[in-house]
Amino acid sequence: MNTKHSILATALGLGLAAVASADTTTTIVLTGSTAFRSAAHAAIQATMTGETFAYSGTDITAATYAIFTEVTGVSPNQNTLIVKTSWTGSAAGIRDVAQGNTVKVIPSSQTQTVGGTASVPVDGNGVLVTSENLVADAAMSDVFQASTIYTTPTLVDNKVAVVPFTWVANDGAPAELDAMTPLLARALFSNGSLPLSMFTGLPADNASFVFATGRDPESGTRITAAAESGQGVFASAVHYQPGTITGDVIQSHQIWPAQVTPIAYDAGNNGYTSGGNLRSALAAKSFSTLGGYYVSYLGINDSNTVVTGGGKRLKWNGVDYSDNNVREGKYSFWGYQHMFYRSTLTGTHLTKVNAIRDNIVSTVAAPNVKLTDMKVSRISDGTLIGSTLGD
């Protein structure tokens, strides 16, 4: 027997065995739409077994950041799958996936539990105190890629659901402030404020005002609102920035300051980076010296929180929001929810992302609407809707 060949064969065999039995860790990163974070988190958990998780805030359905970990097998054949989310806005998500940018996510060292570890620390701006930066694999978006400035490269577009939105007035707004129209929306968000009487029709309200507040330009909710109202997806806005909130009362405000970095925005045109922060402002009352009330736009889950806190949803073109009104075409303030990823995404990453996509399509629950339940459709954001019956 050739001893040298025997030793070499044994070494190769051991090496192959080591490769075959090596532990593996795969990390998937999702970013994008804050309005869809609840449904996305539910789909992630539905495609995992025995997972542990942790998240920012006190409610996983509203968390801006989350981490989910599934471990199968036993070392040296252990497979660890980690899914991390960082919800920064639809346009921001499309940008980061298209450009291969990193996003801030919860570190894998974060303590996780089967029941979920809440309140991962964030700073006063809602940004993770301790984070790591990873390239995003896929983005959830309320808008088409063509509705953003990030149109190249063309991403793989998967429609997964329909996501409704609503106009909202903050806590304490009078009963007569109950409706929004395209003309009012365009005037309000172009000027920053309007006399309350334009909404109520009451001469006594001439001296009070409705103030616009909202999201930054990277937000799909904002883009959908601008498209739906006829402002246009690239329209600038004039937003007020609510100041200190003490005892659920907004004490002051200012025109939203200009921003230089990381993206330059003119004064007024900036806004909240997440629906959660906007929701908190709308759930507060305006101090009397401000002389008026706030109106903005939110996803349904965030608007539910505002309504619970004393705010209200506004009719859109005279129609109340309801799932059925969305499905039947009476209520038009909605957009398609998309999952975007690069055409180069492959392997386990692609398999897992598609599993999450398929779960959303088949199981998405109210307030989002299944694609197959819609009786109407539209070809792009804010366009006319038409019947799908007979298609």
C-alpha cells in the first residue's frame, strides 16, 4: 500500500467531512416601509420555527428594529438563520437595496427570548444606541420604484398586498374637522397651514389654523399621499415640526428645519423618519397658544393608535376608510405593497426572502388587503382605479 497516498486520502476525507458538518449562519436583512412593518414581522415569524426575537419599543407590530433567530440541528451540524429588520421608509429602502447600502440593525449579540425581548435601546431620535451595519437584501415598499428617484438598477418587483392609508387629525381637533379633499391636501401641504374654516365652513374658525406635518421625502406613505392628492410624487411640502410634548400636549412648533446631511432637504420639506414618531405627535394635543391643529397621513395601524389616543381619521373625498371600501374601489387612498430585491440575490437569501413574500401574499390580514380580494386595480401610484372584474 502506498502510505503517502493513504495519508493524503485520509486527510482529504477528514477535510471533506469537516466542510460537510460545519455550522452555518445566514443573516437576512429587510428594510423599507414602516407602514408595513407589522405584516412583515408576522410573515417572518410564520416562516420560522421556535425562533427567539428582540425588538425596539414595546410592541413587535410597531417596532422600527427587530431581530429573529432560528436554530436547527446540533453542532457540528447546526444551522442558524437570523432575520433582521430596519424600517426606514419605502424610498429609503429602495435606495439602499438598489445601491447595496448598509442599514443599521440590531447586533446578533442582543439577548433574545421565545416571547420576545422588548425595548432594545434607541436614542431620542429613535435610532439604535448599539447597532451594526449590514447590506439590505430586500425592501418592502408602498410605492413603485418609478415613484422614487432611485430608478437604477431596476429591481425585481413583487407585489404582495394592498396597503391602505388615512388622513388623520391630532387629539383635540374639533368635530367639524372631519374630511380631506385633494384640493385641501394640495393647498395645506404646499403652504404649511390653512385657516380651520376652510375645513369646517364656519366663519368663527377663521382665526384658527390647520397645520401640516408629516414624513421625510424617503417615506412611501408621503409619496402615496402626494400621488393620491395630485401633488405629484416628487412634490416638495411645507411641514411643521411639533416641539416638546409634555403631558401629551405639544408645547411649541416651528417650520421643519432644513437638513444638509445625509440628504439635503429645504426648510419645511423634511419630516419624521418613521410612522411611529409621526403617530406619537398626532396622538398629542396642541397647546392653545399654537392656535390650531395638525393634519397628516398614516398607515392604518398607526392611525389606530392615534384614534385610541383621541385623534381622528378624516373622510377622503367624502368616503370613510374601511377594508370593504378599499376592496370595492370607493376608498382610493391606498397603494400596492411591493417587495423589491436585486436580480443578483441568490441561494439561501433568495429562498428565505421569497418564503416571506409568499407568506404575505397568502396570509396578509386586515388592515392590509389580499391582492386576490381586490375588485379594482391601478397601474401606478395615485392613478385612476379601474375594475378587475372580468379580467
